[in-house]
Amino acid sequence: MKNFLFWFTAIVITLSAVVYQRVTGPTNPKRVSFEFDGTSYKTKLTRSLETTVTLEEAKGDYLSLVKTSQMNIKISPLNENLELFVMFRIYPGTDTLTAAKVVKEADGYVVAFPSQPPAGKIEYKALFYNSVDNKVVFEDTVRMRFKSPVPAFVLIPHILLMFIGMLLSNYSGIIAFVNREKALRYAVYVMITIGVGGLILGPVVQKYAFGAYWTGWPFGEDLTDNKTLFIFIVWLTAWLLNRKKTRRILLVLAAFLTLLVYSIPHSTGGSEYDHETGEVVSGR
């Protein structure tokens, strides 16, 4: 019964962290709501979009290729008088806002942006307005980062292993209070899952998405890379210092620090394409 409660607690903590990541990450869709014609509407504004421009193409005049990326904004039921106008510009920058092409469909809108290089960013302003009197009913400004497609056979194992690693971390920290040997065994499982999911598959995902394997220390300031490396070192240290002498508090501390680090929104301080140098930089 105790073991069930330990696992249940670990699962609840992990799922809470998953939900927190989904609603706080700077590249996750921004949830917005507004009222129009007596009806409440909820939708999501995209903050991460796949690009069709490669880093090699970005070295030249990639805009002349006239490649576009489509963003879908779903709204249901869609009022015939509710229209969407979108303006955008390169971020960071102070360029004049340019209107994007918007096509209204049965379940929302399709917005076409000029594709940016991997890790390139734009800032766009979405305005929902009444087509009868052109009165704006809702507006918001969002920053969006572009990325190259990541194959599912790399991305899915990466995501699963990272959250399995967190689950095992939570369980190891909880069980350390009553069973040091078992906690040590699960500490090894934590290092394996985070090592494979974060330190091996993580750079592969990064390479597909932004063209670089590792942008954390000592080569860059990517916070996601750095926090993964930090977690691995913390667990390795806790495991080594518990092998010959009981130091339960270190295992508990490792689990707590892992939870704390996972609470940092994913992609914070991540990669960004520098339009002046034509290079992908990190820590922004």
C-alpha cells in the first residue's frame, strides 16, 4: 500500500509539471478568449511554426524563394461577421508591420507568413474585428519562432524519456526516506533516461530543428541544454556520494532540484536566428 502511495504521489507531481510546462512555455500556443456578438470565443495563437527555409538557403536571399509557412487559428462556431487581420515584422527589429495573407475557412483562419530561417522569429499582431462596422473586438501581440521539422521517431522518444526521467526522479526522492538502496537503484534509472533522452536525443532534436547539436555550456547559453546537463550532474553526484555512506538528503535534494529545473518553461533562453550575422545564437 505504501509503495502504491509513493508511485501515486510521484505521478501526480509529474503530471502537474507536464501541465505547467504546457501552459508556460514561450513556444507553446497562447490561449486567448474574447466576447463577440453575445458569444464567448476561445482560441490559441501559435508561438512555434515549422519553416520550409533551410539554414543553407538562409545564407542567401531566402525571401526571393517566396516560401511560406501557414498558421491555423481555430474558432468554432465561427461567426460570419467575425474577421481576422494579422500584421507582422521580423523580431528583434523595428521594421514597419506588414499585413499577412489571411484566408477564412469553416472552422477558423489560415494565416500565411514568409518562412523564416530555423530559429528565426517574428512578432505578429492579431486583430479580430466586426466586418459590419470594422470595430476591433480583440487584439494581441505574439512572438513566434520558426523551426525545421523534427522526425517523430526522434521527437517522441525524447519527450517520453524526459518525462519518464522526471517520474523516476520524483519516486526516487520520495522512496529515499524509507529505502535508500531502492532509491539508489532508481537514481541509476533517472540518469539513464535523462542521459539518453536529454543528452543524446536532445541534441539530435536540436540539430533537426535549429541546425546545431549542442548550444549549451561551454559552447552557448541555451537554458534547456544547460538545465539538462545540470540535472544529470546533480543525480550523478547524489548517487556517487551515497554509494559508501548514507546521505539520503542528497537524493531528496536531487529530486527537488530536478522538479525545480523542470519548472523552468521549456525553450526559455533558447535558440534565435541572428539576421545580421546569419547565425543561430542561444540564450535569448
